[in-house]
Amino acid sequence: MVSIGNIVLTESPLLLAPMEDVSDPPFRAVCKAFGADLTYTEFISSESLVKGAIRSRRKLDIFANERPVGIQLYGGDEDSLALASAIVEATNPSLLDINFGCPVKGVVGRGAGAGVLRDPDRMVRLTEACVRSTRLPVTVKTRLGWDEGSKNILDVAERLQDAGIQALTIHGRTRCQLYKGEADWDLIGKVKNNPRMRIPIFGNGDIDSPQKALEYTNRYGVDGIMIGRAAIGYPFIFREIKHYRLTGEMPPAPTVEERVAVCRMHLEGALSWNGPAQGLNEMRGRYAHYLKGLPGIQEYVRRLVRLPDADSVAALLSKIEASYCGYVTEAHPIKLVDYHANCAL
Ligand SMILES: Cc1cc2nc3c(=O)[nH]c(=O)nc-3n(C[C@H](O)[C@H](O)[C@H](O)COP(=O)(O)O)c2cc1C
């Protein structure tokens, strides 16, 4: 069994990645229902949280049906991170995660996210500020290093462990790669196999099939894997990985009925968390993900996003279900998209 502090997970747990504008409570609950063993909130700015910004406070909402769940903070200021850690503790998540991996210019420029990979001393100070300020297990998610010439994760991992973190997730890219190229898991494996490391090491980057999940877990020896983009619109990935691991066989692809049912489940969660108007609004970007791959679905999606209330959405979902009844998706449903293609370096 893999444990983070006092949280006992499964053997080789599957983690849902923190994703801004994606990993909200309804989505986390859906992924949990399909087998995610640990989920994370979207990242939350420690400075905004301390100032009481409503948007940041709302990201602290967590519910029983998604536990265990970690709240992720980012920030470049020790005092704000310390205060924010105490605020996070008061909301009683399972753990607190620090984001040292976000490559976005606005975050990096403020000395947060992957920006700290250029200054491991600062990274350690920021980590210690969190560890000191909460009794929650503190974990870190980061990248291999700043750029190709400065992949310092081996050293960084040891120093973060010494600073008191209780698990480390590594996305196998550098900051300067953003999402380009392929994730390099060799170095993740080296961190895991460093005899000095005692805490769980989770690998992350480009897992998009049960076969790859199993192959990478075995080849690199990581304690578990974290999945981001592949789960967007396809929470079945968690169930599929577990089935494949157990039986060596791929389960049948989800039926259209199942895909619509998941979309409904997400809709219900969004409505109950946000209220009817905002819930519907939040769902507008999600339909296409749940229904992708169905021929001619674009026209239905265009109609779904314009509907004024939940009842008409539910009715149109039923119509979609009936129209595509029995349709078997042949193409591989998961295509990893570079959501940061236009991100400035
Ligand atoms: C839309 C989007 C938002 C993201 N937001 C966050 C975030 O808030 N915190 C974080 O640590 N990583 C964030 N990431 C990075 C993911 O957690 C993950 O490390 C990355 O997508 C690589 O994993 P994957 O190949 O399984 O998607 C985000 C990624 C995407 C695609």
C-alpha cells in the first residue's frame, strides 16, 4: 500500500491531476467514481487566498464523495504561503500540495510555479513555510528542471524530502518545454530509484492508455501515476487501467449510454455546486469532451451550449443517447491536446 502521511491509498494509486478550469468538485467526483484514488483541486494563488478573493475561496470547496483530495497552492511569497496553508488546513482536505510546476509566464514571473526550479534554495524556503504552518501532509508537484541544460530534479527531490514533504509528483518535462515534446520518464525513474528517497514518487506526463500506464509503472518503478488530459471527458481511463492491470485485457469501450450518463452526472454535480445558471454555464465547455468521437456530434454540441436550462439539456442528452444508441466508437477516444500551445515563454 502507498501512504502519504496518514492517508493510506491503494497499491499503485491513480491520481487525478490538478487542472485549472477542469479539476473542480463535479469533475473530481466523476473521476473518483471511475477509480481515481486521489484527486487535487485546481491550483490556488496563496496571495489571492489570503486577500480573500472569492474565486480562490471557492476553489477550497471539497465534498465527501471525492475524498481523499488534496488542495493545491502556488505562490512566491513565504508569508502568504504560510498563511494560506493555515487557511487550507481549516477546510480539512486530505493533504496540501504545492505547485512548483506551472510554466505560465505570469506565475513564473512572480517567483512561483516552475519559476522556483531556477532557485532551489527559495523552493526549499517556500516548502518549509508550508510544512511549518500546517499539520496536513504536504506534497509537491514539479517538473524535471527549468530547461534542457538544468534538469535538477534529482537534487531538488532530496532537498524537498529533507524539507518535510511526504510525496512528490514529477511531470516529465522542463519548464521551457511547456507541453512540447514527449514527457521524459527516465529521470522520474532515477528519482524513484535513488536509495536516499523514502517518500512516494508519482510519475506524470502523457499517460493516455492502460497499456502505457502499466508499462511505465513497471518500467520506472514509480509508486503511482497521475493522469491529467486523458481524463478530460474520459474518466473511464481510471477504470480501464485498473481492469487492464487486473486481467491483462482491455475492457470494452464505454457505450454511448455510459458516456451520456457520465455527462449527466457531471451536469448534476455542476448544478448542485454552482446553482442553475452558473452550473449550466460551467458545463458549456464540457459537453464536447464527453461526446467527442461521435460522428456529426458537433451540431448537437452547438445546440447543447445554447440551451437556457437544465431540463432542455437533459432532454437533448436523451435525444443524443437515442440517436447514437448502439454506436461503437472505433477510434481511440483519447487525444492529448496541448492546451498551452499559445502560452508565452
Ligand atoms: C488545462 C490544464 C490545466 C492545468 N492546471 C494545472 C494546475 O492548476 N496545477 C498543476 O499542478 N498542473 C496543472 N496542469 C498540468 C497537469 O496537472 C499535468 O501535469 C499535465 O497536464 C501533464 O499530465 P498529462 O500528460 O497527463 O496531461 C494543467 C494542465 C492542463 C492541461
